[in-house]
Amino acid sequence: MRGKEIRLERIMDRNTGKTIIVPLDHGVTLGPVPGLIDVGRTIDL
């Protein structure tokens, strides 16, 4: 397995090919974004 494949395994489900990437660093510069204050609740919606 090559390095790129190893890194992709960390963020992508091998069986489904699905992934979710949520950048959470925007709050540092923009402050809280409505709807992302409670990330767990937002994902459940």
C-alpha cells in the first residue's frame, strides 16, 4: 500500500467509499456560525 492510499484510509470508509470532512477552524476568524454551535445536533439533522 502506498502512502497516499494509507492516508486516504484514515478519512474514507473502505467498504462504502464515503467520507465526511467538516472544517471547524473557521470559528477562530469568523466566530460561531449559526447551525454549527452544536455540531452533534447539526450532524443528526
